[in-house]
Amino acid sequence: MTNKKLLIALLALASATSVQAQKVKIKTKPGKNAPTAAPATQPVAPAAEEWSVKYADLVNAERLRAHLSVLASDEYEGRETGTKGQHMAAAYVATQFKNAGLTGPVAASNDPYQQHFNVEQVTWADGATLKVGKTSYKWLTDFYGMGDSPFATETTVKPVFVGYGIEQPGYSDYAGVDVAGKDVLILLGEPTGDGGKALLSADGAPTKWGNDYRAKAQLAAQKGARTAFFVSFNPNDNFAKQVARLAPYISRPSTVMPSTEKSSRVPSFFISPAVGLAALGAKDAAVQAYLAKINSTKQPVKSAFKLVPMQIKAERKRTPVETENVLGFIEGTDKKEDIIVISAHHDHLGIQDGKVFNGADDDGSGTSGIVTIAEAFAKAKAEGHGPRRSLLFLSVTGEEKGLFGSEYYSKHPIFPLAQTEADLNVDMIGRTDVEHEGKPDYVYVIGSDKLASELKVIQEEQNKKYTQLDLDYRFDDPADPNRFYYRSDHYNFAVNKVPVAFFFNGVHADYHKETDEISKIEFPKMEKRAKLVFHLAWELANRDGRIVVDSNKP
């Protein structure tokens, strides 16, 4: 058929359908409650499976913009965890849930829509000192720390030297060395040969030992050490330059989750070459000869260094800071014990150097999205079309600090995680990344088949039927260096074997910058992505069978 003939046929079909619709009448039998005269025509109710289309229309750019214009405004001061702006954001989301008709499920609380808990603000106290022999050294000039510290008061440390602090098949610096409860002195880097090639790898590429001190700090913890002192004698390293670069970060307060669990890594301190030589009681020439011998033998070498005790004081101050998740609940009908969670995070980076980081995309877009989706589901329930399974809308805090809000919820769930069927997490759905500029509308979906293969199939069916987005799965690759699967709030559900799907537009030039503003949000794309989450949630909430955990992909 030609295009012209096809057009004529379609117009004829549309006309016939319109006429047929006008002929539909509602027949009633006479009775005392029957109207005296039925209207000549009545609209035909949509089929049951099409209710989702009606309510998905409430997930629109206008509502998304209304919420985002509040959350991403300067008034909310960048919503940093535990600050006035973050509390304002939590209160706003709670109010929207309440106004929409969702219930607050947090029992024994003055505000059943908010789950309050404390994080800790941690800073290095003034007055840190380090002395080796009779020589005193300065904080952020000769030494600095990362992580916790057991040295609130001046403490004498008798370090145990463990070379590079490496252990792997065929090479162990810990062989025959007991470091339990002790403080270890570790060389940064790893054995190298000609051209700086790593000797402990098959291809000469740097190993984890040479790339990152944290692998060594973790091994030291496994060996039972109390702390680790790291030093580099590589002449190409510049300790003074490194300290200058890190000083603002080290001096800035950090926010952590209080924990009674022992860290997987020992508290770590970094000392200058001068401090390292003083602690080893050696000259640089002796140290270089020692390193050369390791390189030539490709084996640990027992040293003749006679280590000198150190006196150190480096106190960490901890201040409790209150913060809160926000929860809105819609109870299901015949399958109400099953819970579908729709999550996003309402925190961002706050104010830095006088600039407000409004985080319109990250994650004002996701927060606005789940609030709007909640409104649509609440409207459906109010009109008699509520979900069969229960829905929990979870707006969490502290994602930017370390997934704190979702971690807290996973450890203190309002509804048992065993009853939680899935988490649909929405983190950045308002922009376009470089990979998709000039291409059809898309969204990255991450993790959807890692635990439940059926979840990915269902989301593709809903997308094909309603939104026709390009679903990009590239970040499911466990070798992807971005590791996005581990970097948003769905992950704390996934580690508890709850299937997840993470919706994400990718990073862009304004990611984690003060320029992430609402003026750059692409609302038509944001609407379509939010509609996909709505349709997927609708299907999961109303289908007969519960999705099955049948996979365990990395």
C-alpha cells in the first residue's frame, strides 16, 4: 500500500471509531434507584490495564517543575546532610506526601513521615603533634592522617617495619611478623624494575599495591595492626606538594555514620621522607640500597633498620548531627504484605566557598520524580484504583556523604526487607550526557537483572508499551570503571538481596558543580523517564506473581 492510500485508510478507521463511540449507550433496568432518563451517551471506562495510562498523565513536566523549583532553589542552600537546607527539603517532601494522601509509616514518632537518625561530623582537633627522638614535626607539613585515630592523647608508638606491606602468592612482607595490636610502618608503592614496571604483575602494569594505599591499610587491619604509617622514598614523589593539595580536604569536616563495627582498614597516617628516615634510624642511601635489593631479588628483604619510637597526638572530634529520611506509604489491597520501594535522595553538596550547589539534576530531579509519582498513585487509590501491593516512597538523606540514609533504612527497615519485592531508585533523570547528545531519548538502567532476571524483562515490556526510551545498560558491566551500581541508594537494598533498578541520565559538565541549576533541566525528557518508573511500579504492584530472585551477577 502506498503512503497516500495508507493515510486514507487510517482516516476512515478513525472516523468509524468516532462514530461507533458516539453510539455507545448505557442500558439500565427500571428500579427505584434508576434515573428517570439515562443520558443518550456515556463515556466508555478504560480497560483495567489502561488505568496506568490515565494516572501516568499526572506525572508531567508541570508537576515535576513545580517541585523542583522549590527543592533546587537557593532558599534550600544546597541541601547538605544535617543542615538547615536538608531539613527543609525533608519537610517539603513530607508535606507533599501528606497532602497527596499518603500515610506516614514511622511508628512512635511525632512525625510519622520522617525517620530521624544521627550521623557524626568529624574533624581533626587543633594541636596535633609528632616527635621522633628530640625532633618535633608539624601537622599538614610533615604528617597528616586519613580516617580515624586512636591518638586522642599523646601516645608512644613503637613502629614495626613491614617493607611494602604486601602479601600475595609468592611474596609476603608479613611472613613471620606478628603485628597484632601494633603500629606498622609501610612503604608506599611496590617493587619496580626497568622503566618503573611493576615486578609483581605479569605484564608490568601497576598492581593494587602500587596504585592505592587502601589495599595495604586493609591488609594491615586483617593482620590485626592498630594503625599504619605510610612513607614514600621515591625521589619523584613530592610530599610537600601532596600535602598542599590535600590540606583543604583534610581540614574540612567530614560526615560519617556512627558505627560500632570495626573498620575494614586501619587508621592511616602519612609522613614525610624526613620523618620516615628518622623513624627508621637510617640515611637515605641505606634506604635506597634496601629498595634496590628488593627490586633485584623480587622478594621481601629483612632490614637492619633499628626503628625509633615516636610520640604522636592526633585527636578526632566527633559531633552528632541529626538528619532524616522521608517515607510515604500507600497500602495495597490483596497483596499488601509485598512492598515496592521507589527511592531517591533529597540531599546535595550544600554551600562551598559561598556558592550554593543546588543539585537540580543530582538529585532534585529524582526527588521531584518520586514525589510526582507518589501523587499519581495516591490519586489512583483515592479513585478506587489503588495498587494490589503496597508502595513505599523513600526519600533518603546522606547519599552524597556515603549512602547513609539508605544504609540506615536497610538496617532499620519500617517494613521487613524480606517483604520488599524491589527498589526502583531514581538518581538524576533531568539531563543528557555527552554519549547521547543528538540521539533519541534514553535512560541508563543499572542493576535490573543482577538479582532478578524477570525485572529487566518487565521494564523492557513497559518501556516498549508506553515510553519507547532507549534503555542503555552499559553500566551493568562489572568492569566499568565508574562503578555506578555501587554508588547510589539502591545498592543498600541489593546487598540485602532485594532486586533493584537504578534510573540515571549519566554525568554531565555540571555534575557536582554549582552550575547544576534548574534552568538546564530538560523537562520533556525528565517526564518521560519518570513515566517509565511509574509504569514499571504500576506493573510490579498489580501483577499476579512476585518477581523471583534467581540471579547473583556481580
